[in-house]
Amino acid sequence: MADLFSFLSRTPDIASLAEACDVDSLIRLLGHHSFTVQWRAADALGSLGERATLPLLAALSSRNDAVRIGAVEALGAIRDSRSVGPLSYLLEHEKVAEVRWVAALALGMTGDPHAVPPLVHALRDPEKYVRYGAAKALESLGWTPSNPEEQACFSIALQDWISLEDLGDLAVDPLIGMTGDDDVDTRYHVVNVLGRIAGSPRARTACEKALRDQSPLVRWEAVLSAQRCGVPITRIPWGLSKRPHTGKNPWAAAVLNFFFIGLGYNYLGYWWGFLVFMSYMSLIVLTQLKLGPFTPYLIAYPVTALFAVQTFYLAKRMPDI
């Protein structure tokens, strides 16, 4: 058993594998359980140059995310133009955001102008990390936007909100396209910039939509930006009323406190609710030892019913805007 543990915990001799140009062994180490071994293997593969290109391109089809990430990183370091096509395909079709992100960065490292079109397309990726990677890659390739729309997408990807404000009405359409982004911080800044640009009917529609956003942070920013976008002040509460209600369920809080007093408070976010629950259960157990298994509940439930009612109305009064 000790020998097996020693074997599993032994650090691979990556330097010797690189010296022997053992590409296959280094690629297998990209899936090692140790992150340090993974990146050292990727560095070693990158140092081997174009002789490792074809095996690394084959590794892009691995089911292991870490292997794909390591292979992409090594290909970026090698800078072989043969990798531009496969990396571009990965950037467009890969499901794992981290792999798309590193693919974007690797395309920038190739220095190949053929990498520009897929990177420009990636400025609209649903993940902000991938968009940022694409923008940084385009910077390294010396690319400059050819029109205001590309400039707006580029600035959004870099989270450069000040330059978007400077673009004015030309940035409105790309910003509106980001109002449904998965990232709350991005949606917040988009609404903020739309409010600062103002004056556009399209910006007004976007602000009205943001009033129904699932995030309270974005909804509040929409309230602040709505009037600057031309939304009548009386329409703001109306728009907010259409939001998804994400507050605590009063019935759930009441039921929890009726059967397990304290958990209802814990559900509502009061940290001391669990302490109340533990004290209650301890008292029930001690009383059961004295009076039998059912008597304590006959005594407790009339009391917990009062707390259940109190918890119901406490939850009803909690803000949900």
C-alpha cells in the first residue's frame, strides 16, 4: 500500500520527457490531477515547437477539459499557422467557456491575420471572459475596429464603459444586444451607459425591459436610468411590477417554523434561526425522555403555530423589489 501511495504521489519528470521529445506522455500529463503538473506539461509541449503540433491538434478532441485547455495553451506557444483553423473552430463550437477563452488567447499568440475574423465574431460570445480574451487577442494582432459597431463590441468586451459613452447613439444597438447577457455586472453597466447616452427611443425600450430584470441591482439601475432614457416616471413602478418575484415564500417559512421552529427564520435569512432550531430539538428530546415520544409535540405545536403565523407575516413584509 505504501509503495502504491508513493507511486501515485510521485511528481513526473517533465524535464526528462521534454528532453526525450516524448510528446504523447506529456499530452497524457495534461490530464494529471495536479494543476502544477498540467501547466508544466503544457509549457514543455510548447517548447518542443512544430514537432508537437499534430499530436496537440489531435488532443483537441479529448473529452477531458484540462487536456483540451493544455493542448490549446501549448499550440498558442508554438505559433504554428496550422493550428489557426482548428482553434477557430474550437472558439466557435466549444461548449466549455474556459476552453473557448484560452482558444481566443492562443489565436492572438499565433500572429496570423487569418485569426482575426473568428476573434471579431467572438466579441459577441455569451461569456464575458471569452469576449475579453478575444479583445485582448485582437489587440495583440494589431487589429483596429473598422466601424462604430465593431468599436462598441470591442469596448464592451474590454468592459471599457467610458469609451462606449463617448460613442453616443452609435453604441446603442450593440448595448441593447447585451441587455440579456448572463452576467449581472455586464447588464448593470449596459443599463447605466444607456441612461447616460439617453435620447434614443431604442434605449428607452431597453431601460423598460431592464425594469423587469431578475437582478435587484440591474432593476435599481434601470430605475435611475429610465427617466434619462425618456421613460415617464409613473411608468417605472408599472414596469417593476412585471419583474419575476424572487422573494421568500411566506407559506414555506410558516410551515418550517410550525414543524421545526427556527428553520423558518433561517430560511428568511436570520442567522440565529438555526440556533433556535437546535435548542428546540434538544428540548424536545429531553422532554421525550421524561414524558414519552408524542406528548412533547402535543405541547409544542400550539406554541409553534403562533410562531408560524408571525413568520408568515414577517415574510410578507420583506421587500421584494
